[in-house]
Amino acid sequence: MTGSSDKVPASHGRGYQMKAGQVAVITNLHGNQVVDTWAVGAADAGEFSSMDHTRSVNSSIYFEKGMTVVSNRRRPMMTLIDDSASLRHDTLLCPCNAELYQQLGSDGYHRSCSDNFHEALSEKTEDLPFTPASLNLFMNVPVHADGSLERHAPASKAGDFVALLAEMDLVLVLSACPQDITVINGDDRTPQDVTIRIVTDYPEVSA
């Protein structure tokens, strides 16, 4: 695959312009890092990835290989075409914000996925006045028959990756989640870097 690799630093966010047909390969370098993920329309920032419509279209609370993220206008935005660990990625939990960390006992400012989203998006296109729900790649949130859920460390291993095919021109926003209080980012509670490579010759697309 061609295309240069970029790093999303631990606890920070980055935005990437993608053309329809390009593939973003996101690699979990250490295996324990959750990546909050959004897509925003390149032509109109008012069209963005919607987890409620995505759950409706896929008839699933999870996001797995072969499923498509759709927008608030129910148009395809990106499809998960490859997943080395065959995970069930979370669509339910909210992106963390400043108030969440205050409730968890954090003193002073704590980076959050919500802040990362707005910082990264504003560098690429028009910002939004709210934070959409995120697709939580690698996040391990089992849901039980009674509707309760648990928060576990990611089941991924170092080097595991996912590949997202852009179905339209969009801005992809990634946040290497700053959560360092719960086990969302692993038992050691240490956020880590992830990498992304945007390619036009991913095997499953070009074959």
C-alpha cells in the first residue's frame, strides 16, 4: 500500500481530508488504545456521522466488519472493510468531555475527546457548535440481555488495525482517547499513540 503514515498522539486528535474511494488504515500500536472517530462531510459540515442512524441502518448496537457508518441524512459515509481482530466496536458510549473528568475526580483541565474533535475539525473545515456521538474504535463495551453494559479493556493486540473506506468526500476526525482513570484504554490506564495511513490502493478495494 502507498501513502505516508501519520501519528495521532496519545490524548490528542487529528483531522484528515479524504476523497471517496480512499481508505484510512488505523493501527493500534500498543493494542490498548480506543480511537473516537467521526466523519464530517467535506462539502457541508452540517452532514456528519450519526451513531443513531448507523445503528438503525445496520440493525446493531455494535459496529463490525462490513458495516457502514451513515450520516444524519442517512447517506453512506464510510465502511469498515477490514479489521485484523474482528472486533465489535462500540457505538453507545459518549465521547468524553470536561464534565465527565470532573465527575471522575480530576482536578483542573483534562484533555477530552470532545475537545480533540473540535480542535481537529476547526483546522480542516467549519467547526460544529456541538459534539456528535462518536464511533468508538477498539472500545470493548459488552451489553447484556437486561440492557446493562460493562466497560472492559480493549480486546485488541499491539499492531491490530482497521480499514475504513470513504464512501464520500469527508473529513475524518480521530481522537486517541485521553481516558486515564477507567480501564477503557487498558488496565494500565495509559493513553497511547495510534497511526493512520490514507491509501488509494487498499487490496480489498483495488482487487
